[in-house]
Amino acid sequence: MQEKTFEKALQELEGIVKELESGNVDLDKAINKYTEAMKLAKFCSEKLNDATAKVNKILTEDDELKDFEVE
């Protein structure tokens, strides 16, 4: 997948879902749309996982990333 933002991918995914839910898509096109939707969903999931990992880290005094621990 090209350099795409999370927001753009999510917007595309929502558009595909609406199109598929309309029921006005022939089977071959629906299969292609479903495949594209799964790729977009995977991309969004990976972006969210990356963001979560970054949020769960804090910057130490030595400018190193460390896991965040609640005391």
C-alpha cells in the first residue's frame, strides 16, 4: 500500500462498506471491493497498533524510549 494516511484509508474503507451494503454491486465487483476493504482494514489496524506502541512509551532523561510503567 502506498504512503496513505490512516484517515484516508479509513475514509476509503467506509466508502467500500457503504457500497457493499447497498446491495447494488455485482458479485465480481463485490469480491474485488471486499479484497480491497480487507487490505485497508489491515493497514488501519497496523497504523493503530504502531500508534498504541508509541503512546505506551515515554521519553527518558537520556532521550531513550522506554516502556511506560505505572508506579
